[in-house]
Amino acid sequence: MDNRQHLVRETLPRMFDSVVARYGDCRCQWWQTGPETTASLNYTEVGQVVRELTSGLMCLNVVKQDRVAIMARNCPQWLWADFSILNAGAVTVAIYPRLSQREMAYIINDSGTRILYVDDTVNLIKVLNMRNELPRLEKVIVMQNNFAGSHPDILNLSQVRELGARFLLRHPEAYDERWQSVGLHDRATMVYSSGISGRRRGVVHTHNSINAGLLRDLRISPPLSVKDIFLSVISLSYLYERLLSQMLALSVGATIAYSEKLSSIIKDIQVFHPTVFCTVPGVLEQVFMTVRENYSKTPEDQRAFDAAVNTAQELTEFWEDEDGCIDIPGDNMGKTLSPDLRNKLMASENIFRQFKAMMGSKHRFSFSGARPLSPELYRMFLASGVMIYDGYGINETAGTVTAFLANPSKKILPGSIGCLVTEDEAKVLPNGEFAVRGQTLFKEYWNDPEFTEEAFTPNRFFKTGDLVEMLPNGYLQFVGRTRDMLFLENGERVIMTKVENLFSLSNYISQICVYGHGQKYITALIVPNFDAFIKLFEEEGLQYNEADMQFMNIGGVRTCIKAGSGFIGHKRLMDVIDTEIQQANRQLPEHESIQRYTIINRRFTAEADEMTPRMNLKRDTIYKNFALDIHQLYS
């Protein structure tokens, strides 16, 4: 049954009240409590928790349009906290949980946050360390039932729920009166985004813009129902994840399962067997690398994997129309093929089956965002029968602006970001920048009316800061972000991500960061795939000092994250890396090609503030951390 017909123009509290009444006994949330155990709550139970927490906030004198923040990893309590804030008529300020205490303090002060939800003692300690610099913060709620704080301004969830229960006894009508008083054009949430300027600004959305985004995503998505299981993986502090994996799931009465962290997604998929989840290209690249690693044990296996990649290319080309758009035939994919191509498909069936298995036995489709998927990767998943719907959207647009799902034919054009959704207007400005106008746009940048005004054209199109090109049949191609664009000394433009994406499926280059603004030529910092080289060295009997290597458990796999100077300076490694660079350069104009590079001995990490939660590079930090290496490339 398709439950999309139930969503109407309404506030988020009214939607929440409706879904709790409609889907009461259906499972709402599902999470792991231990290595082999899980727990769940149904919609009625979640509704009761939110009712008590909302009333607890009202007891703590939270009034409409107050700012209340959440700084927590993905967990069931995130949803409880979010709707306790929204139903109180307040504004949810979403803070990424791994921000530094200095960045956290900036957001709390800039937003005027009065109360903060945190998930654990790590984030609580950040608050306590900065307490004297947070003059407006009144209370901290630790999202645990039994946490024992020694300060009167620190409460746990049970204490807030008890406050709410007592408040409801004294004021039995107050909860319903409060959420029913919330208006469509009231502020609903604030998400801090660095945008194209580098400085974090609060992107403010109303109930109207969030609801408009939700209606749009529901309209273009395949049918959804209570049978669906959404896996929440990407941080809920991002509007992309919150809209799709929380709000969209709730609106149709689906189950929301919670992944421990992005790096454990493959393991968590095997626990919950989700039907739908949001992902980013980095995760899908990890799936590709894992399957390729499984088929690297023998030369025969390696040849089989390479043949499967070629078969995926041939197969998807066979399905293309005259514009290069792919129409997936579904279960009958093999019936219309030539005998030769059908034989190739059968020979690669086991490899394709592994791709499908890694996405879970019940997987229906995934949304992908943050950056476009490489066409080669897209074709591999499509040939494996795994549906990935790529699209484009940013915090300011409340999610999806373009998507393959927006095309009535649902055809896929690898390398593009789909078509514009019909509710929005868009145009490409003379400088190539994408500009959009519609109901889903944000209200303002908090405390910055001048920057808000500068973000719009005179006729109120929002300038996204992203460069696109128009393709046949209404498809758009993402060229790059203006912040990922550099100009060489002679004025020639280079999109750094275009160069970097050539290595997204490399077996031997794990990460790459391009540099060159104002310089005569392009350079790069190269992070080898240390594990691939360890395997290569062992196969070829080459010596290395394992004591110089540093390993870490990533997604249940022992992974090398740092190597010694002797390892990265080994001639075999350097020769392989150089071959990879030259192969990429042959696909680039001369001014975009990498002229010099340096091999560095460790991965870029989120802990060093070099990666975003969606696995994108934080260039300014990387350039600062490796300033000497970059300087030497131009010496």
C-alpha cells in the first residue's frame, strides 16, 4: 500500500500528531542495544515520549520560537528531541556532534540557544569546558535515562519526562494547545552551513518550506508504506538525512532503524536489512572496493572482476536511448539481450550478486547526494540490479532540487544530477552558477540580513554557489562548486573535483587533494591505499616494516591509516602511483593535468578536521596541515 496520499500542507507538529494516530501499533524506531540484541518502539510509544518531553520543555519555560539545540549522533532520542522542540513551537538548532567545542560554542551563541540536548559525556564535557562563554545557555539535557549529573542545570531524559508528566497533570490541555498554535510560516529549524563563504551561518527553514520539501520528495519517490525500513546513517544534523530518513519515513508510517556510524553501514545493513536509505558516493565506493577486494585473491578472480566492469558498461549501453539515458528493464533484463551479452551477464552474475547482497536482502532503492556518482560506479550498481537515485540539493533548498526521479520516465543519465523537480524554477546564471526559486527555499541566514540579500538575484532566485550545465531532455550536469574552482596564474579555470573524481575507483589511490590557485600549474597531495600496497608487497615478496604502520578498525575491517617513510618512498609504490597519475592526466586538458604531486603518509581524517561528515574534503584545513608539502611542490 502506498501511503503518500495522507500528507497535506501542514506543520510538522500536525503531521506528527496525524502519523501517531494513524500508525499507532506499527513499529516506528528500531536500534541495536548490543552486538546481538535490538529494541524498538511503536508510533504510540514514540508519541507518548514526545508528549512528555515537549511538556518538560514547556515546564522549563520554553516559549514559541525559542532556540533549542541537538548535538548528538544518530539515535532514537534524536527524533524525540527534535519533535519535543517542534511541538513546543520552538526552533530546532541542529549541531553536528563531532564539532570542536569552539565551533559548538559559536553556534550556541549565534543562535541564542537556551537549552541543549547532548547524547553523551563527550559532548557534555565540551559544554562544561566552554560554560563561561555560553551566557544564554540555561540547561543541558543528556539524552540518557539514568545519567547522574552533579549540576542543577544538567538534566537527564527521565527527569525531563517526569517534569513533563507533572506539568500535564496540572495543565492537561497545554500540550495540544501549544502544538496546534504553531503556524506554517513559523521558523522550524536552523542548520549551520559553511556555504560558499567559509563562515558558518544558520540556514533558517519554516514549517512551510520543510513541508513543501517533504511533499515534493514524496511525490517523486517510488511508493512507500509501513513495510519499508529506512536506515538512518548520515548525520541527522544534515537536512538531507533528516528530511528523507526521518520526516519522509514518519510520513508513511515506516520503520526508522539507526546505524551506529557511517563507517559501520555495511555491517548495519546486514542487521536491519533496510529497504531504503540515504547514502553518499563515498559509501558506494566503499562497497565497490570491498567487492573488488573479494575478487583479488587470484589472477583469475581479478580478470573476472574486470570482465564484470566491462559487462556493466556494455549492458547499460544496451539499455540506453539515443540521448544516452538508461531505461532499466527490471526482472527481464536478460531476455532481450544478444546471446553474447547474455553469456557475459551470466558469467558476471556472482559478482553482481555480491553488490546486491551488500546493500541488503530487502533493498529497494537508495538516495545519493553530496556529490554526483561517477558514471562507471553508477553503471556497476545498475547492472547489479541496485537502484540508486542520484540528485542535487543543499541545506538552503530543503533537500531535492534535481533528481532522476523528477523525470516522468524515471530514466537515468549517468554523470548527470537528473532533472529539475516541477515545483521549482531554475536558471543558469551567466557565470554558470545554478539559481533556483520555489516554496522549499530557506527563510533567511540567521542574524545576517545583508548576506541573505546578497544570496538572491533581484528577482529572488537563490544563488546556490554550484556550477551546472544543461544537457538534453532537461537533465543537468554538476560541474563543481564555486569553492572547488581555482584559477591558475594565467586565468584558466580548473574544477578540482573533476580532477579528483578520476581517482574515485582507483585501487591504489585512496584520497587526493588538488591545489593550484594562483599558481602556474596543478599539484596534488596523494594518499595511497596502504592496504592495497601491503597486499601487493606481500604478493611480490617486497619487504616493509610493519612496525611503522598504524592500523584502525573501520567498519569492522582492520585498515591501515598511516605508513612509514620507507613504505611510501618504496620505488614500487611510487611507480604504481605515477602510472595512476599519468592515466588520469591523459583524460584531462593540459592545464587541468597534475604536473607535480607528493605522497603523504596518512589518511585525511574527520578527527583532524580534514573531512566533512559526508566524506568530502575540507580543503582549507588540509592546505594548512600540509602547507610545507605544498610549498615544496612549487619550489
